[in-house]
Amino acid sequence: MMVNSTLSYFILSTYINVGTFRFLYFMITALLYIFIVILNSSLIVVICMNRSLHEPMYLFLCSLFVNELYGSTGLFPFLLLQILSDIHTVSVPFCLLQIFCLYTYANVEFCNLAVMSYDRYLAICCPLQYNTRMTSNKVAVLIVVVWLYSFVKFLVTLSLNIRLPLCGNIINSLYCHNYLVVKLACSDTKVNNIYGLFGVVLTIVVPLLPILFSYTTILKVCFSGSKQTRQKAVSTCTPHLVSLLNFSFGCCFEILQSRFDMTGVPSVLRIILSLYFLIIQPLLNPIMYGMQMSKIRNTCKHVLCYKMLAGRSDTL
């Protein structure tokens, strides 16, 4: 039976019956989503509205925060509906749309972090050339390329999947997963598997090369430079490295879980870890960058103080 003809829905088999606790889980999930939306949206507005933050590093951060909203919206509304539902099914078109959203989110995240590492390399290792090599036009081009490259790359994967005839409709996951859909195919999936591996290599290796080059060079400069240079490097690079390592851990577990037998791992732990990179990353980035980057922190304080003073003057 074909994806675009007889098969109309998938069954998500990982959901467990929690009885009335579903309402508690619904509230926790809804609060998490609201918190993610408020945090990321606030920082996007702060960066866009303040001309002092219209610098390459903050514009790349703005792109990162937009991506957190994009990835979260691809998961949370769907998750909220499934928590309240007695039957955990998803239509094929929506499943493919969710796969597209989540996979492009992951690719944009890695590429955005790679571009940010290159930006830090220029700022720390080539400070005199920074303004000429990282112009506003180049920043705009890099951001557009990151998003366009991620979308086009996965559109090829999706077009290969749509043509597959499927012999089952049970997905062992909380949400739609590309590899698990391909596993349901009746026909030969050699082309899909080869391009899938190629896609994974592109997703990991393409961003990894500039990241390794940038941070290796930065470390060399740190060890040979002054104390002030080391402090600047640590303060600006620590959030990037924490974000990169955190996201890499979450993605690695999800890749391993989809391809290997993880029945030995407790089901609750599997559920938590499968959602890790889609929940923790959108929460961690705005909190970490908002607290670590002094310019963003000071601007946020200034905005809050201005609003409080404006509120008091209105009451008077």
C-alpha cells in the first residue's frame, strides 16, 4: 500500500496510559512551551529593537532563537494533543510535515552554531579584520544559506520517502521519525539508506569542520595570548560550547535509539531522553545567552526598568 493512496495514518506506540495524570502532564508540557515561546520571543524582540545589538554575534543569536521557536512549534502543539488523546494516531501528511520541521530544525541548529563559532574565531583571532570580513551583508547571506541549505537538503530526503510503499503503520516513538517511517517500507530502501547516511554525514561533518577549526585556533590564541584575551575567549565561547555539546548529546541518543534495540533502557528514561534535544535546547539557549552575554543582559535590565518607570508614571 502506498503512502499517498491507501495508508492514511500512523500509530504512535510509545505513549503509555497514565490515567488522570495526563492532565498534570498536559499542564507541565503547556507551561514548558509557553516558557520557551516567551523566552525566545523576548530575546528576538530585544535584539531586533535595539540598534546597539545589531552586531553579527547577536544577529546569529537571533537566528538561533527563531530556530528554537520553529523546532518547538513542530513538537509541542502535537505533543499536547497526543497527551489528551485516547488514540495516538497521526495523519500521514502531518507526520511528514513534522518530520520535515524537526529534521530541518536540527540541521539549522548545527549550522547556526558552526557559523557562530566562525564568527567568534574572527572576533578573537583576527580582531583587526573582523569588521571588514564580517559585514552586515555577509551576516545576512550566511543566515539565509544556513536555512536554505537545511531546507533543500531535507526536501530531497522527504521526496525519496513519499514514493515508498509501506507495509505497516506503527511507529515506536512519541513523534514522527524519518528512519522509523522508512523501516515500514515493503520495497528496497537502499537509495533511502544511502542518502540517509549521506545526509547524516552532511548534517554532522559540514558544521563540525568549521567548529573544530575555529575552537582549535581560539585555544591556541588563548594559551599564547594575554590574560585579558583568555577571559574574553572564555566568556564568549563558553555558551557556544555548552549549547553545542548539549544538543549533540540529545541528537546522538535519538539517533542511537531509532537504529538500535533500546529495550534494556527503562521506558520513562527513553521517553525523557527522546525529547531531550527538543525541550532542553530551546530552554537552555535563551537562558544561557541572556545571562552570559552582558550586552543582552544589560539591555534586558534597561527595558524592564523603563517599563517599570513608565508604569509608575501612568499610575501617578
